[in-house]
Amino acid sequence: MASESKETRLKQKATLEAKLQKRLALLAEKRVDEKKIARDALVKELKAKLKETATRLRAIAANVQRTAELAAVKAERLAKPKEELPKAKKAAPEPPPEAKAKKKKKKEEEATPQQG
């Protein structure tokens, strides 16, 4: 049941609901007590799978909604002229020249004892 397709999940949900209804009908026909029906392993398993499928369907719907929102934002951004877009800042400002000089001195000091 690892499908991310909405249609597949809906089919699985319908199948699970049908199986659950059959099981409940069978247990009711046998005149099983409500408490025992609630503790029935197959009923518990089918309910858990139904809950899992419903959760997946909600996640798929949220994903579709987010994709639509992002597409709308992208279309809006592309519709703006380039002049209105803010210019990107430099990734990282260069360190001040003093810091570079100190690093060079440290490297030279480390290199000289190795030669001697």
C-alpha cells in the first residue's frame, strides 16, 4: 500500500471499507457481543488500514494544494517586470585586508620552522 496516487488510495479505501462491512456483518450474524467485535483482530487491522489510508489521502491533498500555491506564486513572480525584483546580495562579504595579512603571516611563520 505504498502508493502515492490519489486514485489508487481511493480504491484501496473502498476495498477496505467493503471488507470491514463484510466482517462486521459476519460477526453480527454470529451474534457476537459488541465488545468482542471491537477486540476482533481483523476488525482492528482493517480499521487501522482505513485510518492510514485516510491519513495518506490528507497528505496527498495537502501536497496538491501546496503545489498549486507554489505554482501561483511562481506565475506571479514571472509576471512582474525584472526591474521590480530585488537584486541579490553577495553570498559572503570579503574579510577586511588586515585579516588577510594576519593569515599570511601565520602561514609564513608555520612554513619557516619546517625548512630549518
